[in-house]
Amino acid sequence: MAQDILERMRCDHCELTEIRRDIHAHPELGLEEFRTAELVAARLAAWGIEVHRNVGKTGVVGVLRNGEGAAIGLRADMDALPIEEQTKLTYSSRNAGRMHACGHDGHTTILLGAAKYLAATRNFRGTVNFIFQPGEEGVGGALAMLEDGLFECFPCQAIFGMHNRPGMPISQFAISPGIGMAGCAFFDITLMGKGAHGARPDESVDPVLIACHVGAALQSIVARNIAPQDTAVLSVTRIEAGDAYNVIPQTAKLSGTVRTMKRESMALVETNMKRLAANIAIGFGAEASVDFRVIAAPLVNDIRYAQAFADAAAELVSEASLNRNTPPANASDDFSFMLEKVPGAYIILGNGEASAPVHNPAYDFNDAAIPYGAALFARIVERELAASVRRIFVPGESS
């Protein structure tokens, strides 16, 4: 049965590739995915799937019912990144400064492929909710959908997601039982001093000097506050201050990111960051304010559903092409917020060994991965919502 699904996806590969490249050519930033959402909604409706628009501003949910039974959620992200594409592909971005550099065009297409198959075959009993999420790249798309009543309006017993990984061969999958990805926070520390002429520093409270001390002190949080067995990363990635060579500015700002595998560790980092910044600033006669924003919780796979997702993948590609215990990644995905509400699992899909890294201007999603991702989404539905009667797909048969 699993191989039948994969064969069906291969028959639809040309259509799905065309969809993926169309989405790639028209990238939209988070919570601005109006064209992408309309494309998704139109395709779902054409396949006879009930469509709900504007869930979390630009999110789309498709609902497919087939008798009484449980409900499964399948989720894909739709947004692009503020990157100027450098691939020179025939279908490269037509929107300046925007690019599908993380493969969300591929994820959206994969879920559409699964939706088309399940609508045609209906080899399940129950309900499938196809969740097309906006704004995964740090702008709160998952929380926006949850605040719009995602799981109240579309209840799910379990939910599943996936992401591509450059450097991993096509047709291979990897999953982590338990913690799969780090939680993520962004921070801005604003230091308010006293400006002066660059030749008269004694008249200033120099925020640039204070910023240097704060930046160095922040590294002590991980080194001296986080337990050695717990993973945490704190990176200052931007410092802004001043406009002229001969002026000591009034303010300076440090910005960056924090990654942890536990919510408790994230809270500890936030507490210590605020204490350090405030007290260092006071020591210099300045003031500090800290804006600390949790963008994604640690992503935690339910053990039972992680095993089920892995079992479904093994049926498609064999156990040899599956890593059931891949180490947790320091990258983040706000699908984690959905997993805090509903148990489920998140799996990694190979994007090819020659692929450029994600968030890189040379990246492109590998269309060869589409059948494998779509088939896995479809297969986990069939396994979790097992039908009493299954129709055998014949290659070449019309859908």
C-alpha cells in the first residue's frame, strides 16, 4: 500500500513541480502570503476539500471528512524570507528582496500533493485537517492560528509536520523521539547613556563602551548559569550605535538570538540577561531596557506518534533510509507551539546532498523530494485513520 501511494505521487509529480515553482517565483513574507493562500485554497476547493481562509490572518485550513472517526492534522508553512535570490533559475523570485530560501514552497506543495491524493482515494475513516500556516519565520504565524481558535474549530487527535534538510539524500528521513528542535528567542537590549563630542568623553555616559561590556557579560549566562548537560546558545548578532566619527552617541542597541532545548532554560536566560544588562548599565550611570521575545518553544515529539511517523516512513523507503534517533537540532520551528497543544511529530526529509543550505541565497527546494514528503503525509493518515476498505491504485489511472 505504501508503495502504491508513492507511485501515485510520482504520477502527479509534474503537476506538483509546476505548483512548487509557481510558488517559488512569487515568494511572500510572513503574514503577507495572500497570493500563496489563494493558490492553496483554489487547489483544495478544486479537489472537493472544504476550505477555510484567514485563519491566523493568511492561514488556510482544508477539511476532508470521510465518515466517523478521529481527526488528524497535517501542517505545512508557506512564508518566504527577506533574501535576494541568487540562483538564476528560470523560476527564480520575481519579488525583489524576497525568496523561498527555506523550502516552504516545497512544504506547501507536499501538503497539497497529500491533499489531492487523500481526496481522490479516501482510504481512511475520520477527518483530515490540512493546515497551511503563515509566518513561520519569526513573525508568530503558529500563535496567530492558535489565537484564532485553530484546534477549537478544527479539533485534532494528533498533528504531523515536516521540514527538508540540505545535505541529506533524497528519499531519506530522520526523526527525534522527544526533543527534536530548540526553542528560539530574539532579543534587543537598548542602552541609554549621554551623548557628547568624541574629543570630550568625560562629558558622556558612553553607551558604546557599555554595549561592549554587556555583550561580553552575556556569554557568562550559558557558561555559568546553564547546567552543563543542558544545551543553550546565546549569540549577539547585531550592534547598532552612532552616526559619526566624532560623536559619542546617546544610545546603543545589541540584538541577537537564544536557543535552548527546555523552556526552563529559556526563562533562566531571559532573567539573567535582564539582570546583567540593567546592573552593568547602572554601574556606568546609564539605563537599559530588554525586549526578549520567545519566537518558538522547544519542539517536542510525542514518543508514540514519532514512532508511528517513522514506521510510515520505513514502509515507503525501507528502514535503511530512516534515522529514528537523529540528534535534536539547534534550529527552531514554531510548529512547536502546535505540538504543545496537540500531540504529534515532526520529521526531517532529505533535500539532496548537493543542496545549498537553507537561508542561503543559492538555496532551492529539490523537486525530487516532493513525492516522498507527500506520500509520507498520506500514509500517516491512512495508518492513523485506518479504513476498513482500501482501493488499490493502478499506475496511470485517472484521479
